[in-house]
Amino acid sequence: MAKRPKRHAQHEEHMDESWLIPYADLLTLLLALFIVLFASSEMDAKKFDQMVRSFNVALNGGVGVLDQPSPIPLDPNMMQQTIHKGAQERPKTEEEKKLEEAIRKETEDLKKLQTQLEGYIQQNKLQDKLQTKLTEEGLLITILDNALFDSGSAVLKPEARKLASEMAAMLVPHPKKVTVTGHTDNVPIHRAEFPSNWDLSAKRSVNFLKVLLENKKLDPTKFSATGMGEYHPVAPNTTAEGRAKNRRVEVAILRDLASPPKNSVNP
């Protein structure tokens, strides 16, 4: 019987894949680089320091830049100061300059109106009944209810009508949105005309608004009135003094432009 020829073992030829190891290492390092760059762009030194520590743990197979201790500890305050300094050195666009100038002018106008109102308050010795405050939203005028109404009433006193007329005249050169908001304390009211504090606060704000708009030089479309009842107190309702502060009417002359930074607004 003839012998079968021996078959030689067939070996498939394989490509040399040893290049995948340095290639994978290179991709890992590139990923680490981009993540570190992204973390740096976030301008947060604390997050950056945490990111560095994380990569030191993940990539501890060799000694590299990330494994070396920083010769100077990262100071978040110093880093933030450097960032702000760089931002200030960036030249502003024309739009930014125009917006800043418009905001500055609007703030000056509101300050002038505040000065006028403060003069009226001092002249009429109303310091204990009227207050003004310049905020990020605009100029807020707070009037305690005893300067405007009798207890439980929404009818303006004669001197309150005079105050509203004077205020309206001051608002004419400042054609801005104006909100009138009525507030009460938490003592329940039970009257046929005012079943609740909601009704009383709303009626008081509307009545004050009507006297303002008796000045025909004002644009009614820019005015609105709201009743908040007892639900936005500025003082505890547990004392007579606190309840007196909560019974008030707030007149807000609102800004037309974006609010300036907090440190540029005088309270």
C-alpha cells in the first residue's frame, strides 16, 4: 500500500502587530493632553489640580510631566487674578463699549431720580415713611401704608395724593417701565369690600397707580399694578413694628438694559 505524502502544517501568515502598543500609548497621551487643555480653559485652578492628580494615578506606569510635583503650589486666588487681568487686557468690541456706556448713563439717570426723591423726602420729613434703594433691577421706592391710607382702607389720603403727583412729575423725564406693588401684614381682614388681604393689597396698588397716571405725560402702557397680599414680608409679623413694615406699597422704576455688576450699584 502506497504511503500518503506527509502534509506540511500550514501556518497562516500574521502581520506584525507590535506597533499597536506604542500607538495605543500615543492615543492615551493625546487624550490626556486634550483633557488637560480643556480643564485649563475652564479657568478653575481647583478642578485643574484634581485633574492632574487623577492622571497621576491613571498613568503611573512611567515618570512624566504629570508625575512631577509642582515646584510652586497652585494658588487659586492668584490664578483667578491672572485670568481677570487677561480678560481686562482683551480689547472691547464697539458693541460692548456702547452697551457699557448705555448702562452707565441709565444708572446715572436713576441716581438723579433717586436724589430728587431723597430731597423731597427730607423736605417733607418723610424719612420714617419712605425709602429709596438702587438695585440691579432698578430704583425701588418703598412707602409705608400709614403714609398713604387709613387702616383697612384703600382710599388715598390727601397728602398721599400730593406725594403721588410729585412722584409722577419726577417720572416724566424717565420713560421706563414702572410697577406698583401692594403688600399687607398677615392679620386677616374681613370686610365686604376686602374679603382678603389679596383684595386690599391689589386695590391699594391700583388706586396709587391711578393717581400717578393722572399726569397725562406718562405712558400708561409702561405701568402695571399688582397685589401680593401678606406673602412677601420684609420683617417678621410677630411684632407690631414688623407688621407695620410689611404694610407697604412698592414703586419700582425698572432698568431697560442688562444689570451692571453688583459692585457698581450703590444700595
